[in-house]
Amino acid sequence: MIIQFEQEIEEGQKEAIINRVKGLKYKPTEVKTQKGDYLVGTGSKEFDIRSIGSMDGIKDIHIVSDGFKLVSRKWKVNPTVIDLGDGVVIEEGGFQIMAGPCSIEGEEQIRKTIAHLKSQGITIMRGGVYKPRSSPYAFRGLGIDGLKVWYELAKEAGMKIITEVMQVSQIAEMDPYVDIYQVGARNTQNFNLLDELGKGTDKPVMIKRGISGTIDELLSSAEYVFSGGNERLLLCERGIRTYEKATRNTMDLNAVAVLKEKTHLPVIADPSHGIGIRAHVEPIALASIMAGADGVIFESHEIPEEAYSDGQQTLNYNESNRLIDRMRKTFELRKSF
Ligand code: PEP
Ligand code: MN
């Protein structure tokens, strides 16, 4: 169950509600976020919702029997809106594009990327300064110094930043320079990191699906952050590892449709990692829009052949422009249905 407390609830009222929940053999967990105070009750006994719902201090009560609760669509009437300021919003019914290189490589590359994105009306730039790489000998990112340079240039240009955080200790130093944290596929079940992104920041967090993670596991990862205190969450389908070897990953468009049903959080598609082949990024991006994605994140670089990472799935500027144009047309088509 999820109980939404009244904003002006008194301590005594809260205590009485918690005792009632315990009396039903439900385990109560208090959750305080930027947007509200909740009591999440986990248990299995059937009960009459009216036995609690009429108590003082309760704004609303909902039965949510899924393992994940706060991220479930079953209780929240209005879908989550991620407002980044300056008119940049990610929300159901809208369509946001985030683009940029896999890795931030240096000042000149940042400047060129910003100019390119601005020319296309894109206001969220992606890029990694902490790169999870399969090989320890591969480029592992420019770190916090690279992020600071990027931030200055992005701020000047009115561009928002989405970038990956890999460990708890990075959060405090990254926080002033980040608009959206990305949790990478390899870290989706790093529960310490998720806990800290709940407690240690109120910046939005986009959680990518684990390489072999199920949809429910992704939702449970999001539940960690929400129950830690941060409701500003996005989910990202980026392909999963299957027996198929012809593509880098198998983009699970089913997940986009299913997530849209199960959660009130915005759902973003990443066709670059999803298929991993430059020539096929476009059709998968367009298909993910028709599957219901609220946004697409993709990799672009002036010269993909020279990119420090993921060049094989990265679009050059001409290809990016074509994709952006076609995505916008596809979104218009979806809206017309
Ligand atoms: C990335 O976005 O460049 C990245 C490393 O993504 P993922 O965690 O999905 O592999
Ligand atoms: Mn990448």
C-alpha cells in the first residue's frame, strides 16, 4: 500500500497511522521526497482500505500489490514531469531528444557538438566523463575536470547535461555540473549508488536497463531511488543481451510499451546502444517512438570513425540531422493517432 500524508500532518497522527499499518502485519517505511511524504506498507494480508483511509493526516491511500510501488502507475494519476528549467521538460505526451558523443573528448569537441545540437533545436546534450569500459585499456573518460569544462560551455549555450555517474563518491563533486545523472546498464543494480542518488541529490536520474535485467528489475532499481527521496526519475531501454550475435544488443521495444503501462515515469529509448550498428540506429529510433517512448537518446559525433568510444554506433552530423527530422515527423504521426 501507499499512503500519501497530508502536508500538515501532525506527529501524533503519523504515529497512529504507522501503528494501524503495523497492526495489519504490514511493514511501514516512511519516504520523504522533494514532492511529498509517503508511507509505503509491504505485506500480503488482505484488508479493507476504509479501515485506514479515514484516519486523520491521510491525503490518499492506494493498494499497489506489485513489488515496486512508488514508481507504479497504479497510484499516481498524473505522470511524472521532469522539468529541467529554462523550458526544457521531459514528459508524457511530449518528445525530447538527447544527443551527443559517447565520450566527452575535449573542449573543441564539446563546442562543435553544442553548435550542432543548437542548430537542430536540441537542448539536452549527452556525453560520458566517467566511462564504464569492458577493457581497462580503453579510454575511460576525462573525469570531473572534463565535466567542469563541459558545464561552462553548456551553460553559456543554454544546453542541459546528461552524464553517467559510476560510484557514490562521484555524486557530491558532480552535482553542481549535472542536469540529469545517468545510471549505466552495468550499474543498474548497484544498490548503494541508487540509494545515494535517492538521498544525496535532487537532480533527475535516468536509469538504464541492465544488460540482462528484466523490466521488473529496472522498475525495482527506480524504486530504490524514489524510496530514498528522489522522485525525479526517468527509465531508459537500451537493449539487452540475448543469444543474437548479429547486433550488439537486442533493443527490446516491448519494454517501452510495457513500461509505459506499468510506470508513471518518462520512458526514454536508446537505439544507439540498443542495436549498436550505425546504419540501423534510425529505424530503431523511429520504431521506439511508435512504441511510446517519451524521448530518444542517441550518440552523435563530428567524425564517428575517430570517436574515443562507440564510434561503430555513432551518427555523424548529417545522419543526426536526418534522424532528428524524421523523429519529429514520426512523433507528429504518433500524436495524430
Ligand atoms: C553510454 O551511454 O555511453 C553507455 C555506456 O551506456 P550503457 O550503460 O547503456 O552501456
Ligand atoms: Mn556509448
